[in-house]
Amino acid sequence: MANIFAFAETRLGELRRAGLEAVTAARRVADQTGGQVHAMLAGGPGIGALAPKLAAHGADVVLVLEGDAYANYNPEVLAATVAARLASGYRAAFFAASAQGHDQVARTAAKCKLPYASDVTEFVFAGDSVTVKHPGYTNKIVQTFVLKAPVAIISLRAGAVLPVENAKAGTVETIAPAIDPATARVKVTSTEAGNRGKLDLGEAPVIIAGGRGLKEAANFALVENLAAAFGNAAVGATRAVTDEGWRPHSDQIGQTGRLVSPDLYVACGISGAIQHLAGMRTSKCIVAINKDKEAPIFKVADYGIVGDVMEVLPALTEAVKAAKAGA
Amino acid sequence: MKIAVCIKRVPDMDVRFKIAPSGLTVDESGLKFDMSDFDGYAVEVAVQITEKLGAGEVTVISLGADNVQETLRKALSIGAHKAVQLKHDAPVSDGYAIATALAAELQGGGYDLVMFGRMAVDTQNRSTGVLTAELLGMPVISAISKLDVENGMVKARRELEGAFELVETSLPAVVTIDEGIARPRYPSLKGIMAAKKKPLEVKPAQLGEQRYVLEKLELPAERAAGRIIGEGKDAVPELVRLLKEEAKVL
Ligand SMILES: Cc1cc2nc3c(=O)[nH]c(=O)nc-3n(C[C@H](O)[C@H](O)[C@H](O)COP(=O)(O)OP(=O)(O)OC[C@H]3O[C@@H](n4cnc5c(N)ncnc54)[C@H](O)[C@@H]3O)c2cc1C
Ligand SMILES: Nc1ncnc2c1ncn2[C@@H]1O[C@H](COP(=O)(O)O)[C@@H](O)[C@H]1O
């Protein structure tokens, strides 16, 4: 039985939800095909302490690459090490379709001389063939592909597979890098996480996004407060906002920003330009707050409130706090 | 400095697409086409580098049918110097196969810097630049929003979700461009006239085997029409009730 590989992404020593999603996906396939799940962790000294979380989500074996050279993302060593691992024979390898994942998986696929299914929302393994779905055309079209490869290399869109606990042995195996880290040509000199400890756009079940209707950077406090009231929310923004420098570019949602699909998306003072919709229209539930009742955002919003964000956001924040306290 | 930029011709996304009867492409009638957003940023960055140096040459490369010549001319009109069409008439979805053809063209071209878009807005594969770099054996930094090229070194900022990395490598190198560095300029009349005289070479694409095969395109289920539940802060209690009881997200 061929085994299934999963790469569990971490950042600055913390496991990302996308990592557990990859392990859960691998478990699902292994249960169907009968192989084992080998989940890999890489990071600075101590990263191996996360192994039990991978075991809890279905890893039979946890491969740990640990050391100072991996405290920041080390693209060349990781790609070489994962590629060497895959060469030993796996049916499939799951990664996160995250910023790191997109970089890492393409490198790995090229080293393995294998095609790569990127940003997948659904997958079906049947005999020799793997069929996947992957949104394209700014998420306006669903593309179905057949992946013809001995090892199916797949990156998963955030939320495509939700983490499920399914405890396995999780035997820890320390692995060595396939190339000497000193020979790496590309060096990540620092990782700056503005929102360390908070959820990020790729993982949060709730996103509160602000647009030009917030009027100035300081008013994003209203958006932050609502996010804090939810407790499981991240803050996003439109390009109008990132262009103004009110929020960093990494917060931008849309055609040229991040593509997200949380359970709940709250659009505050956002007109709903087509390029913005491209990044969030697949959200499960959309709420819009805008003072203009003709704003296009209301066409995609499940629930709309016509009103001033300065007034509605504080009221909504209090109501959400009360609802959370009562729950 | 010799720079190459790989650009893809894509339809304008601000439309309601229809699927062609083949099920494998969009219905192109009435659509406008241009280079993919991030590729436009990449061309602009490349042109700015040569303008700043007062020297150097930007070559734009596109793989596709003859209609990509229009996209290449557009890049020439905003300051690229030379263009190459890697001719292949049928659409290709396997990024690895495309990367193989691009690498074959770039190999031995003596480029100091090779640039890609972070993602093509139609396929959204987000992989062609990194795949090509690996096939060429060149170092690559992907999805960057800041770029400094000085004394043979590349220093870049890479965007993550809610975070960023500072990354370095040395030339020759490959980068893939995110938003944030530069917006493409509009072609001037002078630029458009000059572009007509710039060299555009056509070569057959040496595509790799296609192992990621498009089976069909489909339109996703339409979202149900939205509803406005009320005005001002008085509507908040009803919203909270719906989020709890109907949408079950609270
Ligand atoms: C190639 C290209 C790529 C792009 N990529 C992106 C992208 O990735 N992401 C993106 O977001 N945009 C993108 N854009 C920009 C996009 O076209 C819009 O300009 C942008 O999304 C508008 O942002 P906005 O909704 O914040 O601002 P606006 O369109 O100015 O809307 C502000 C809204 O706030 C409302 N408002 C004002 N005051 C209040 C108040 N007090 N209370 C409540 N509501 C209020 C107004 O009624 C209005 O609807 C792109 C554009 C191009 C050309
Ligand atoms: N047919 C093509 N011709 C030239 N460049 C391409 C082509 N397809 C993709 N690219 C380049 O690869 C980048 C990423 O594309 P993708 O991996 O499909 O998202 C694009 O932004 C282009 O720079």
C-alpha cells in the first residue's frame, strides 16, 4: 500500500490550521487506499513538540526537520528534502495552497519532475486517476482536471478540508536535510508577522473587511473591535484601503489580493467592485454594511444593512459580544 | 542588465463568462483581452529597472496562438525592447508543460533577471514562475511586493497571509511579482508607434508532455439574491438573530 504524505505548515514555531487540513486530507485518502499517513514538520529548535497535534489528526508517522536553519521558511532545503522523501514512493502529497505552499510545492514538483494540482477545492482518487476541482477566472469558473502522475501533488485551498481529529500513533522520526543548508542560494532573513498570535486571512472562519467607507486608518479600530468580539475573525481590506496605506497590502482581498472563502464575511463600507468580489464571493455567508442602498455589494450579500459604519459597527460589536457571552 | 518577462494573454475578468460548447474554454465572443494583471506589473518593474540604469534590455515572452502578438505589442508599447512568441495554438492548462517550453526559450538567453506574474488570473495556477526557475536551475523568490536589485544582489519582500518575509538571493535570479511594486503605465501614442518597429520573433513552443489535463469548465452555482434587512443600527438585532439562527455562524 502506498503511503500518503502531508506537509504541516508552521510559521514562527506555530502550527497553521492549513497544516492540519493537509494532514486530514491525507488521512482521508489513506483510509480509502489503505496506506499510512506520513506528516512532515519543519522549523526551528523545538518544532517537534507539535508532533502530537499531527498524530491527533491522523498521522501514523511524523517526520521532523528541526534546526536553526528552518526557523524561517527555507525554500530550497525544504523542497529538496520533501522531493527526496517523495522519491521513496508515495501515492499522494498534500500541502497548503498558502503563500508558502505555492512557493514550496512548485519547487518540489519540479524537482520530482511531476505535474502539480494547485489550489484544489475537491479531489477524488479512483484507481490510477485523480480528478480535482480548482477555481479559475478570478473564481468565476470551476475547472475540473485529471492529474496523470504516479504521485499526486496537491495543494489545498484553505477550508477545502476541515481539520478532523482521528488519533493515530504519530511515531516521531527525525529526518536530515537533503542538501546542506549552507548551500541554499535563497535566504529568508526575517519573517514579520504583524498579527502574530492572531488568526490570518487564510485561516479565519470569520473575516471583517473594511473599505474606503471607513474614511481613515484610525477608524479601522471599529473593524478590529468587531473582529475581537467574534474572537475567531481576521481583518481584511479593499485595494482602495491598501493603496491609501491604511492597511498593509497583505490584508488586501480581491483579484490582485488574497482569495478567501470564510464562513462569514462582513463587508464594511465596501462598494463591491468586481475585483473585490473576485476575492470573496465564495464566502459562505456575506453581510454588507453600506450607506448607499444601490451599492453592488448588496447584490451578493445574504444580509445587508443600509447605514453608516460609524454607527452600525459599534452596535454590532456590542450585540456580538452579548451573543457570545450568552452562548 | 538583460531582463525577460513572461506574459500571458487573458480575458478581461469584469464580465459574466459563458462556457464555449467544447466545455474547455470560455466563449470568447465579445471579450476583451490583455496581459494578466500581475504580468503587467512585472513588465512595468522591468522597464523601470532599465530606465533607472539607463541601460539594459527587456524581452517579453508569451506562449500561445497568434493573438498573443497583440499582447506582446502592448508590452513593447510600454517600454519592452524585444518580444518572442512561443507559438502553440491549443490552450494549455498544465503549468509544468508551459514551464518546460518557457525554460527551453530562456535557457542560454543570458538573462540576469527573469520575471513572472505571481499568478495568471485565468488559470490561477500560481506555479509557472517557480517551476520554470527550478527547471532552469536558477534561484527564485516568489510573490514579491518590493524589489531591490543592486550590486548583483536581489532583496525582496514576500507577502504571506497577514505577514511578510524579507528574502535575498544573487543574480541571475527569477522573481514572480505580486501587487504593490508598480502599476503598468498606459501606452503613449509614441510608444505604440515605436512598438510596431520593435522585433517580434515567432518560434514553435517546445511544450512538455501534458499531465494535468482540463476536463471541463463549469459556472459555479449562482448566489441567491441578497436581501436588505433594515437601516442603521436598529437592524443590528435582526442581523444577529439571522447570523445565529439562519446562517448559524455566530
Ligand atoms: C486591475 C485591478 C485590480 C484590482 N484589484 C483589486 C483587489 O484585489 N481588491 C480590491 O478590493 N479592489 C481591487 N481593485 C479596485 C476596485 O476596482 C475598487 O476600486 C475597490 O475595490 C474599491 O474599494 P472600496 O469599496 O473600499 O471603495 P469605494 O469603491 O470607494 O467604496 C466605498 C463604499 O463605502 C460606502 N461608504 C462611504 N461612507 C460610508 C459610511 N460612513 N458608512 C457606510 N458606507 C459608507 C460608499 O457608499 C461606497 O459604496 C482593482 C482594480 C483594478 C483596475
Ligand atoms: N502561456 C504563457 N505565456 C507566457 N507566460 C506565461 C504563460 N502562462 C503563464 N505564464 C507566466 O506564469 C505566471 C503564473 O501563471 P500561473 O502559474 O498559470 O498562475 C504568469 O503570471 C506569467 O508570468
